[in-house]
Amino acid sequence: MMNTMTLINRKSLADEVADGIRRQLSLGTFKVNEKLPIEPELMKMFGVGRSTIREAIKLLVNSGLLRVQQGVGTFVERTFSSQEPMDQRLKRADKVELDEVRQLIEMKIAEKAALNRTEEDIEKIEHFLSLRKRAAEEGLVEECIEADIQFHIAIANAAKSDVLADIYKTASTHLKNWFLEVYKDTQTFQESYVLHQQLLAHIIAKNSVAAWKTATRIINHIF
């Protein structure tokens, strides 16, 4: 039987340096219109060669974050990139910040799901809640986390808001490994099952106010 190889996309050094500069921009280390350190200083800062620094600068210029003035230097154009895909922005976000985004969206998608859900949506939400309950009772942490994520993603889909659903799915996917570090057992998932059951009931009843409040209670209980 022929072996199947999975190709893994690895970041180049230039990509990693560009990510490092992006982080510094987002943290306010460099301000708009401020001049970046000269190449030798950047080389020392990131421990890479001149060509890598130049390629990283080129990437950031192309994304609209930096501008190069010939004979003068490289300056900060803006501290965030309007051209950077949301998925890439969320990938480099701090885990705590990313989870805060997910939590805030959870309340809104619960509210909208109660207003817009279909019978097919209900079946999917019920399915993943059942999987979550079974995995929690059997102490299967990874399976429980995955079922919990899919439960909330099903609610996000039921909200019928592509933007909210896409952001929620991306945030949850990037946080999965962190959840595996945080939750060593399924006790929290067992304790919060009733709240999740109530959330589903409110969505079925199309009670958007109660759905919002229950989503808030779930967040406060777990975190």
C-alpha cells in the first residue's frame, strides 16, 4: 500500500520576522510614522541575516504596515494591516485575547440562533450536545473539547451570520490546543452540562433574551 504524505507548510524566517514586527506594532513598540531601527539593529534583534530582514520588510510593505523612503529609512504606515486575512490575524493573537473574542461572540450567536435557527440546525446542536455529554461522562477530555467546540459552532451556523460564524470558528480552532492544556479532566464540562441543555432549550423556544443570558452564565461558569 502506498504511503500517503501530509505536506506541512512551514513558515520561512522572513515570515517569522514579519510576525515579530507585527506583534511589536500591535503592542505599540513602534508608532505610526516612527522610523524602524536600521538593518544591522534589526538583524541583531531577530538574529537573522540582511536578506531575511529585507524580505520581511517587503512583506510588511506589501501588507500596508510599513513604507520605505529611499535614502531615509523604513517607517510605520499603520499598526494593523487592512490586507491581512482575519485567519492570519487570529493565528498570531494572544490566547487570552482570542478567547475573549470567542466569549463575546458566543452571546451574540446564541441570541441570533434563537431567532434564526432551523429544524436542521436544532438536530445538529442536539447531536453535538449528546456527544459532549457522553465524552464528559466517560472522561474523554479531547473528545469532550471537540464536541463542545462543535456544539457552539453549530449554534454559530444557526445564527445565520457568516461573519460571526467565521470569526467564531477560526477563534475556536486556534484555541483547541490551549483548551487541552487548561482542562486536564472533564469535570467542568459535566458541571456545565445543564446550562448547555438550557441554552439549547431557549434556542428551540426562540427565546433570544434567555439564550443571551444563558450563554453569559456558561461563560461565567467555565471561566
